[in-house]
Amino acid sequence: MLNFFQSQLLFYISIILVLFLPGYFLLLVVFGKGKFSNLEKLVISFGLSIISVDFLMLLMGKLSISITRLSIFAAISIFSAVCFGIYKFRENKFSKDESASKLFDFSKNQSILIILLLFLTIFIKTSYLKDSIFPNSTDLGHHMYWSKLISETGQLPIYEETNIIQVDGSYQISPPQKIADFIIGEHLIFSAINLLSGISFISYFPSAILFLVDIFSILAIFIIALRFFEDNKGVKLIGVLTLFLIGPVYAISSPQIKFASGGVIGNIIGNLFIPLAFYFYLRAFKEKNSFFLAVALLVSAGLGYTHHLSMLIFIFAFLFSFAIFFVFNIRRMQEIATEWKKIIFSPAVISIFILIFIFIFFVYTPTYLNAKAIDTAVGAPSKDTRAGLTFTQFKFSAGEARMAIGIIGIILLLFYRRLKNYSGAIIAGWTLALFAMSLWPNWLFMDIISSRIGNYSSFPLAILSAFVLFKIFSTLQNETSQKNYLSQKFLLSFFALILLFIFTSGFYDNSQSLSAQGAEGNLRSIETFHAAEFLAKNINNSDAVLKDHNYIAADSWIKLFFMKGYGYPLSRGYFRRYDDAVTKREMCTLWMISTPNTTAGEKCFSGTGTDFVMLNPEYDGAQFQKSKKFWQIYSGKEINIYYKAN
Amino acid sequence: MKEKKIILILVLFLLASFSYLAFVETRQADLNYQKNWWVVYFENPRNESLNFTIENHSDQNKFHWEVLQDKTKLSEGEAQISKGEKNTIPVDLKDVIGKKITISISDSKEKKEIYKQF
């Protein structure tokens, strides 16, 4: 029990060190204390900390400084101390912004409502996570291999893997080949927390961190909603309604807590950085402040170092926002361009541009910035799953109620002439870009899985839906207004119906996810880990291991026990992969488990040097038990290990 | 001030949630807690040694083991292993070349086998 408390304490200290301190001090040195409310400081510090730690670790890697507990601690401490020192030196030069304290000064009832919504959000997500916190999701296992590699080697990883290739009729393991699927920002913070706290990668900690990021992305949506509508009298109500629409309702569905337990790291962090980037762009142009633009660029760069899809979505959302703003301000564009010029050509912004340029070209180039990776994402849709969603599919991605009401929100923005404001242009551009990318990707010449894009739409649609609800609510309140075109009774009924729609749709979605899961998969995962641990103790450098992905639980985590390469052990993938008509796949991993005693199977064993096989005996045990070449050396309920002795 | 209270309460919610999840996961990761499984494996999987280990994480404590050459029983025994413990059983056989030696272990509910073929 003492160990549990000790590890918990170290874990929380590491979270503060990695995910709050550097960002807080960075914020302090750039803006001083007066530009943000406390809640904004908390949320922004979190996002900026991730970016700061990423860049610090990248710099350490470039300078060949070994990434260890001591060096990480020293880097974060020095960075924070330098920021604080500069802040103290410039302390008197910072101006104070009163709007922040007014905007976030909630009434007692509003505070209670916000606390209640946060409680419900965390409670529902925790209820879901309690059965899925155990580390067994495939994606998370893949990602944690790279994070563990950083922790073990003290160096930035080279993203590469080996494959089985056929040379002159025989099979062999290829030399390592570069892979563009992984991006460094997805792995660094996990390594930093592991190094500082000593907590195991094979534990609750990766999902817990993603859960935290998910909560902060919800708070980021809350603060940006308040900033979007800060000139509106009912801004706080819009904020609370946004929190309701992005918090407790659809709390489990993708891209929220399901992505956290599923280890979809890039999406989860992307959903934090996208609203944060827009937050800073909005304030930069609205307040004509170059420091906000500098930080906006820094957050955009952080996004670029974390997730390619999120970055692409952000670029499109930005371009759509710009186009909308341009169209609705076409007569004033010359005057606006002069304002922009002053902000852009400022020392702060130019410095950040130079810093980003240096990082991309001299420190670390994101792995996806190569012709092959770009080619796979751009072009006509190559598969059905990339040809766009139907409206029905899209509503499941966005949340039915949010989508329906959000569409009305865009019409309302147009009706209330808000699209010529920065706020209106950004929220409309953000939403419309996601609509276009999800529903009609061929218009934008994109070749990316459409459902993955659709998941991003829940965030802007929540803000738009909150705006619609507020408009109905404010019309109801304002009984004497001459502007009411519909009767109060009708509006009241309509408002009640919409709330009912949101409640039933959002909570039905939650209940479906909660009832569908169970903890029974955890025992299967434990057996996998036990078998992997046994094998890790008994293999040497000349051994090659093959495992099955179809019937073994948590198999992607097996590589964390060996740490002999991303492609180690070899894996029999899903059967449909071997029937891919577009890309020709190697067949050895299939043959070695499904038909080990055939000539092709034996040739594969011999060529790849595979001598240990991990599989589920219920499905694949028979073919090995028939053979005289294999020893059954480990026998469990869900997993057996065979050794090829002859 | 109310904003600070919101932050404080949020931090408390998160702390409670994280601690609960950590506690739940620690129990889920416990090989024995509310679990019922056991495994058997060779002490040395790649040489001729037939010593094997039964690792028990089930509620059963008694195991019966047999050493078989094809279907002929060469030796047998009982092993008493508490939950969370393991027991290595030495098997000393000579002249095994060309033979398949199977170790069969059973508790009252299930049976598992491991074997080597020389």
C-alpha cells in the first residue's frame, strides 16, 4: 500500500513538472500575469507545457544530451527558471487586461452549474475507464513501444521497422525501413513522465494522461467559446451550454474517452491544440497583439510535431476561416491587411518563425514530411472508407443532436451578421472545413479515412449548438422584445424539445458504450503479458518470435517486453490484410501460423529464423501439435508458446 | 474567487478519479486478485531438460502431474501450490532421443500439457 501511495505521489509530481510548470512560466514570460483568467492560465499552461517539453527534448536529442531523469528535470527546471528570471526583469512592462477577470467572473449559480457539469463529465468518463484503463489497446501498445525506447536509450527514436521480404525465392528479414505513421510529439511526454516518476508503461498511466488531455481539451473549448462570444451579453450562458454539449453528453464516444483508452494519442492531443491555436489566433487579430500571434504559431508548430491529421484539419479550418472572413470583409480588406502587416512583421512573430524554421530544418524534421507520406494522404480517395461519409455516418461521428443544432448555428451566425467578425469566421470556417473534409473529400483532393476526420467536428459543433440554444433561451427571456417572430409558447416547447433531444441522444450514446464493455478482457491480457515475460527471459539475440494478432489479447504490448525493434515479434495480422488487392502483402506471417507444416510455411521459418511462436491454442494449436518439429513449452488458457527445435 | 474554487474542485475531481483508476488498475494487474488461472512451462525451453514449473493463480491448490512417453506413463506426482506461488518439479529421464515426452498437469477442472520431441 505504501508503494501505491509513493508511486501515486511521484506520478502527480511528474504531471505538475511536465504538464504545468514549463507552460505556466512560458506564459508568464510572454504575457505577464494580467492577460488571462486563472482558468485560461491553467488550460493554456497545460498545452504550452506539452509543447515546451517536446521542444526541450528534441533539442536535447539534437545536442546528444542523454534523455534521463536528471537531464529532463534539469531541462524543465532551467527553462522555467530562465522564463521566471526574464519575467521578473520585464515585470513592470506588462499591461493588465480587465476583460479576462470580468469574462470569467461567474455568478454563484453559474459556478455551481459548471462544477456540476465537470463532475458529471469526469464521473461518466471514469465509469467507462474503470473497465478499460488496463493497458490492452493495440494503438496504445504501439505508441508506448516508442516512448519506452526513448526512456531506455535516452535518445530520440528512429522510426523504422523491419519487414519480411522475398529475395531470390527465399524469405528474409529486411533491413530497417523508415515509417511515417508515428510522430515524435505523440511519445515524448510519456517518456518524460515515465523517467521522472518511474511509473511503468504497462500500467494505467498512459490512458490516465490521455484522459487528462481530454479533460483539458474540453476546458479549451469552454474558454474559446467564452472568447468567441465575449461581446455578447449572454456569453457565460453560452460557455456553460458549450460545456454541457462537449462534457457530459457523448462523453464516451470518439474522439473523447474511447480515444483515450484506445490510445489514439495524436487525435486526443490534436483536439487540445486545435482550439488552443484558434484561441491565440483569435486574440492576436482581435486585440492586434503580435505576442498572441507568436504563441499561436508556436501552438501550431506543436500540433505539427504531434499529429499530421490534426495539422491538416487545422490548416483547412484556418483556410476556410480566412476565406469566410475575406468574403464578408472584402470592402475593408486593404485596411485590415495593413493591421495584419503590423502584427505579422513584429519581432515576436519573426522570432517564432525563425525558431520554427530552425527546428524543422536543423533540429528535427517531423517524420511525415516526406514525399511518400504526403502522397498517401493527397489525391483521389483510394478506398471506400476514404470516399466521404454519408450524413447518417457523419451524425454518429459528431453526435446527432450536436450536428443538427450546429447546422442551425451556422445559419444563425449568417443571420446575425457574425461571419464578418473574427470569432464568427473562425467557428464557421472550422465547422465547414470539417463538413467538407468528411462529406466531400474528393472536392479537396484528400485521401484520408473520412470517419477519422468526422470525429473532429464535435468540438466546433458543440460551440455552435450552444449559440443556438442561447439564442432560443434569450428570445424566451426577452418577452417584451419586438424582435420575437414566434410565440413564447412555441419557443418554450421548442427549447424543451431540443434539450430533451440532446439529453436522450447524448446519454443514450454514453449508456450504449458503458453497457457494451466489460473487464473480462483484462485476464486475457494478463496471460499475454505473463507469456511475454516468460519468453523475454528465455530468448537471445539470434531468436525470432512470431505472435498472432487475431486471437491474442493485448498482443501489441508484447514488444515492450522484448524491446528488440518495432517489428519484433513478427505478427500475423488480420486475415483480410492478406487479401489486399491494392498492396501486395508478405504472406509468411500467415503461413507460419496457419500452415506451418507446408513447404511455404517451412521456407518462411527457415528464411526468417523464427523459432518461437505465441498463439491461442483454441484456434491455432492443432497444426503445431501435429508437427514433430515443434515443442509446446508454455501452456496457458489463452496462450501457448511453441519452440521450433528442429 | 469563484473561478479559483472551480479550479480547486476540478483538481480534486481529477485527483479522486486518477486515484480510483490507479487503484482499480493495480487490482486488475494483480495476477491473483479475483482471478482464476494457472500455467505450466518448461524451466528451460530450449534444451533437453524436462524440469517444469506450475505457476498457480487459481483457487485450486492441488495439481496432479504425469510424465508420459507417447501414451505410456513414466512417472506421476502431486503438487500442492497455493495461489500466487509456483513450484518447479524436476524430471530426470535418460535415453530420450527419438521420443516425445509429454508433461500433463491437471487440477480438478482442467488439464494442460507441455512436451518436447527429441
